[in-house]
Amino acid sequence: MTATSSTRDRIVETARLLFWEHGYEATSLADVAEKSHARSGSLYHFFRTKEELLLAVLDRYVNLLWPIVIEPVFSRVTDPIERVFGILDGYRQGLVYTGCAHGCPIGNLALEVCDDLPRAREKIAKNFEGWRGWIRKCLDEAKDRFPANVNREQLAVFVLTVMEGAVMQARAHQNLEPYDASVAQLRDYINRLLAEGAQRSKSTIQ
Amino acid sequence: MTATSSTRDRIVETARLLFWEHGYEATSLADVAEKSHARSGSLYHFFRTKEELLLAVLDRYVNLLWPIVIEPVFSRVTDPIERVFGILDGYRQGLVYTGCAHGCPIGNLALEVCDDLPRAREKIAKNFEGWRGWIRKCLDEAKDRFPANVNREQLAVFVLTVMEGAVMQARAHQNLEPYDASVAQLRDYINRLLAEGAQRSKSTIQ
């Protein structure tokens, strides 16, 4: 790694954490320069505006999805349905670790900047697509266990919906209960789908 | 209405709209004064800080829940399950009307200010409680149609989870598809619960 790329990386990583902890608007380029120990000239050399820095942060999140969110679950869980719930459990652990603060960094940025920054919005959508893509892959691997008419793409959207809505309520209440309640409801729904799937394959075999 | 209360109301309503459209951090007290045609002295007479103004906005949302969100649905829909989906359809209409912008004002504020402003967080939680309370009321009215072991409080949490997560994705994609997909999945889940409930009451009657 060259000194240049390491300075740039340090700036992006610092911005990523500040945007996550305090939000995009509440973070200034001066905050980023100070916390990353970069000179302002150096920061402006890489990023002329805060929006450009945000775009780099969102690219970084695309790259972090596998090593931070997916791989730790996939390496210890093999059942595709349990992998979905393992990913959801990762967000629960994040809430426990932070005392129900911070939440999902992409979700936060989605609600804060989507209307005003179209290029950032596109990268936020790309992050959501990547996340849903892994869920969809799990659901596809379990497709023989579901009823034939289940729309797995819709179900993958729904899993992300549940994670984001549940994180939001856990933060508002500073309490894991709404998160656990929402995941329990999703589990009940998926269990019902799997039970119907098992019933059908049984009747096909008989 | 006195001149004083009308000035205060105008300031709160202006702040409500600015926070909704641009977010809390991106809105300054000077913006609020300018858009509400209030003199700064007048604004500071009512609200010494932006946080105090936010608290008044959140109180206003508690009061707006019935006339803006609930009553328009309840006045034209009587079936309790369809009332739940009618409320969700209201948010869909909001997305259509704004071109998938702005979203749920309480959800936006939840992710933006919960960690830093504890008094605002409490009022956001109160808004969520009020919303879920109406959903819970609908589910309670339909309780004989559900299986006996359905946890209606968890299900009410889940409905709010679905609305918030679905609105977020619709905004990120500037597209109603994720919203419609999420509501379709919730509908499928509730239909399965109702089908099981109908089966049970049938077997009780026989």
C-alpha cells in the first residue's frame, strides 16, 4: 500500500465512522480531517466535496458487505434459512454492542440523503441490492423447501424491510424488544412457508 | 386563537415541514424564521434551541396521527384487517405523491436524532407507540379470526417494521416496487394466519 492510498483509505474510513455515528449533515470535512489526522489540503486533494467523500464511503460499504456482514455468518452456518437468520442476528449483536445506537449505516444514509444527493442514492440502492442478493441466494438454495409459488425475490426484499424497520424501532425505544418481535414474526412466516412446502413434497412423494 | 398561539403554531408547522423535507441537521432556526415569516426574536421567544422546536414538532405529530393517518382510513373502511392495509396504503399514496421522497417523518427523525437527543428519542418512541396502538386495536377487533396463539402485540410491531423498512427501500430505489413487495408479503403472512384461524373455528363448530 502506498502512502497516498493509505492516507485516502484513512480519510474514507474516518468519514465512514463519523457518518455512521453522527450522520452525514452533522459531520463536517473539518471533523474528518481532524479525526483522520489528515491535513485539509490532503483531504481536498482526494475529495473536493463532502458528497464525493460520501460516494467513496458508500463504495467502501459495497466492499465491506462480504467480509463484515456475510462471511462471518456463512463460515459458521451452512443451512441457507439459518444463514438468513444468522445475518439478522448480526444486526442484533450490533444493537447489543452499541446499546441500540447507530443502527444500519446504509439505512441511516438512505433516509438522510436520498432526496438530495442522487449519486449517493444510487450507491445506497446498490448496497441494498447487494445485501438482498445474498438473502436471495440463500432462499434460492432452499427453494425445494418452499411452496412452489413463493416469490423469492419479494421475500428477499421483505427480509431487508424487516431488518431495517426493526433496527429503527429498537433505536427509538433503546430496547431490543421490537427487533426480537419483528424477527420472531418473520421466523413464524417463514416456518409457515416451510411447513406448507414440506406438506407438498410429502404429498408428491406419496 | 390568539395572535401568540397562531405565531407559535406557524413556526412549529414550518419547522415540521422543513425537518420532513430536508432533515433536522440540514434545517437551521434561521430557515424556520424565514419560511414562517417570524422575526428571530419571536422564534427565540418560543423556542430557545432547535431541539426545543423539534420537541414541539414531535408533540404535533402525536396530535396529527388521528386526523391525518388514521381517521381518513377508518372513515371509509370498516373491516379491521383492511384498516391495517388501508393505513399502509396511505403511506404508499404519500410515496406516489412525493415521487418516493420524504417518506415517514418519524422514521427519518428516528434514524437521524435518536442517539444524540434523548428527549426527542422519547417522543419518537411515543409516536411509534401511538401508531402501533391503532394497529393493535384493529388486530384485537379481529382476534377471533386469528389462531388463538397469535401474539397481536408482536404482530402490531411487525406491521410498523414493514411500513418503515418498505418506505426506506422505496426511497432508495425511487420506485414503489419494494414497498409493494413488502406489503404483499405481509398480506400473504396475515392471510395464512387468517386461513388457519378460519380452519380452527370451523373445526370448533363441527
